[in-house]
Amino acid sequence: MAIVTVKPTRIDVTIADEIAAHTDYEVEDASKALTWGADEHVLLALAAAGWLYVQLRKPQQAPLANHILTASLVTAVLPHILKSAFDQTRPDRLTIVGHRHGVPVSGRARDAFPSGHAVHMGALASAAGLLPPARRRTVRAIAVALSLTRIALLAHWASDVVAGFALGAAVERLLRPWTLAGRRRDSRRPRIERA
């Protein structure tokens, strides 16, 4: 049994009502396909594969790979813990009109808060700050777009997605001092030019 029941805001309800009234099967099918890009299983597999690749081919990037894998693991577990403490009905359970327009049924009925997909994407968007500017912008745009699919599918209220995204970004930033400590020390060492 959850400790706290979370209610959607008026803005949440307005957004969900507009989506339910104006969506269609094509939008919902596209959102359903795209949302897999933010799924914890996909992200964990990619983070593990990236970590393994770095260990074998680019060991100098190991601290960054360790950081990404750690952030992925923490953001995979954290939403499950929070969903056991918070109860909130998903918007897809409260619409008949939306289902007639193609809105599917997502996850457990009372697991709306927070959006786990958005937690993962918030961490990814925050970690993108470690990338060069062009890549950073691309990764952040993808992270936001994938998070928005959760709203389009009525799997989450808009506030669930915003809270999840912010939580993911905060988790990634909180992990940096531990996971990237070796990387900072290495970057502070003076470089010795060899003749």
C-alpha cells in the first residue's frame, strides 16, 4: 500500500483531455514505438554494452562509462521504489474517448508517479552535459522527445514526466562526485610534453 496519493493538477487534466480528444491511431502507434527508446531494459542493455566496449577498446574513457552505467542502474531502480510509495492513477485509465482514438493501456493502473521513462531521460539529458555542444543538444532533444511520448500515450500526467525528468537529472548530478572523481583528477594533472 502506498504512503502518499498524488492527484493530477488542473493543467495535467486539461492536457490529458486535449490529447484524448485529438489524438489518433497513427500518433499513438508512433508514440508507442518511440517510447521504447526510453525503456529501462533498452537503456540498461545499451549502457552495459557501451561499458563493455569502453573497457575493451577505450579504457581511458572508463570513468565516463562507469558513470553512465551507474546512473542507468540507479535510475532503473529508483522509480520502482518511488512507485511503491506514491499512488496515482494513470490518465489512460480515466478516458473512454482516448481509447476510441487509439490510446493504449500502460503499465499498472496506479503507477503514474513518477514517470520512470522520464527519470531515465532526465539522467541522460544531464549526462549529455559531458559531451561536446553539438552532441549535447542532440541527446537532450532526443531525451525530451522520448519523455513527451509518455504524455502522448496518456501513460503519465505531464507533471509526472516533468518530476521524473528533474529527478533523473538530479540523480545524475549527485552521482558525478563519486563516479567521475578519477576523471577529474586525471584532467587536473599537468601534461608532460615528450620530445
